[in-house]
Amino acid sequence: MKVLIATEKPFSKVAVDGIRKIVEGAGYEFATLEKYTSADELLAAVADADALIVRSDKVTREVVEAAKNLKIVVRAGAGFDNLDLAACTEKGIVAMNTPGQNSNAVAELALCFMIYMSRNQLTPGTGSELKGKTLGIQAYGNVGRLVASHARGFGMNIMAFDPFVPTEAMEAEGVIVAKTLEELYEKSHFISLHIPATEQTKNSIGYNLLSRMPKGGCLVNTARKEVINEEELIKVLREREDLKYITDVATANHAAIAEEFGKRVYGTPKKMGAETAEANVNAGLAAANQIVDFFTTGNKRFQVNK
């Protein structure tokens, strides 16, 4: 069995060494393709791979077709919209993610964003504090739960909306449960997004929800930029000079938005949520362990293309 790491933006050396140790310790061949600059390089590298580990690299239908021996692909991270799940399913390839491994890194970034915007992007002028403000969490999964935990340390009130998490479970953790998304936005000074980019969620955050936020409200997006309806975001920012938006990965037309709205908006040039040394190692090692477990026991616990 050959296990390939294909990363345009490489794992740290510590992570690669750890993955190698796990893979070779199980008796499998180990290979890497790092800092590649063309799709052709990736297509050539996957040709004889039995297992593939990627980060934000796109595993397209073309990649799947080129990987004749591929049995499993693991996205080292929580999001998996860079994997063509339909193509994987058609070829009988198991696609997995590594949920939870990057969660704390993303949660800490969300709180960092809140402070950054509350303090006028760290420029002179009177800002505000997080203490006493209500934080609305949209999707109370691994990251949302950690954001809530960290935010309590700042003295924030926590509200959440997630139709897939039992009300009792959230209430047991001291969370006020919003009955609707509209209620979440109406009562929250900050909204922290943790929803995946799916056909149901893309462009779902727009004027109807954002216009309901209290005066001085701030939308914090460490999820995916695709969930934001950018045209409607611009409309509400024009109508509401008190609203703010900060996102991990800038909007498609961020330069124009930043010029128009100044310090009311901010976007990172590249996705930074999982960019910590700890998350880098955790996600890589988890991916390697899941591959070995799959080959030795058939475990498909984190399969995302069921």
C-alpha cells in the first residue's frame, strides 16, 4: 500500500515526520508531493497511490480518475468541500475528514476576530469590550462548542442555534437556545458562523438575517466565504453604518468592499483558521491513523461520502 501526502501548502516537518512514522510503522510505503505548482504534478503523483492525505488541495473528478489504485482520501481538517464526493463514491473511494483536530485553533481565531473588531482593528479610538455582550453561535458542533467555552471566560452571554443538536444538550452547557435563526440574529451582538458550505447553506447568510442584528452588531465568519450572500452583505452594510463583518478568507471583491466600508470589514488573504503548529500536527497525525485503521480494521467512522 502506498500512502501519499499531496500538499500545495505543506504540513510542518514535525507533522510529516509523525505521519511517516505511523505509515511506515504499519508497513506501508510513504510518499510526499509538496509545494506543487500545477494540476499535472498532482495527477502524476496520485497515479499509483492507494491512500491520499490532503489539506485544502482540490481532489477533483480528474484527480479521482487519475488515481487508479486509490481506496481512501483523507482531508486533514474539518471542512471537505475540496473533495469531489460524488466522484469518490462512484469509484468506490472512501472520503474522510478529521473532525475536531483543528477546532481549538479555529475557535481561538473567532475570539481573536471579535476582539480585533471591538477594538477598531487595533487603531486609536474608543472601542468596546466583549464582557456582557451576547454571542450567537450558528452551528453548535466541535468548533461552536469551544467558541462558547472560550467566550464564557470573557463574560459573554451565549446563545446558539443548531437544529441537529438536542436542546437539552446545549442547555446543559449553559447555552440559551434560539428557537429560530431569526431570533439568534435579533438577540446577538456577535454572530459566529460554523456551518459547512453545502447546497443548502451557500449564500444563505444575507440581508434578511443581517439586518436583524442589534446596533453595533458584528458577523464573524471562520466557516466558509461561500455561505455569505455578498451582494446582500454589501446592501446591509450600506444601510447600517453600525454593522461590521470579519471573515477568514476575504470576499471575492474584498478590495472594493474594504475601500467602501473601511474598518467595518476585514478579511484574511488566505484561510487562517487551522494555521497553528498544534492543529497542523494534530490533523496530519489523525489522517495517518485513520488510513492505517481503515486498511487494518475497515473502520470508516469519519467517512463523509456515505
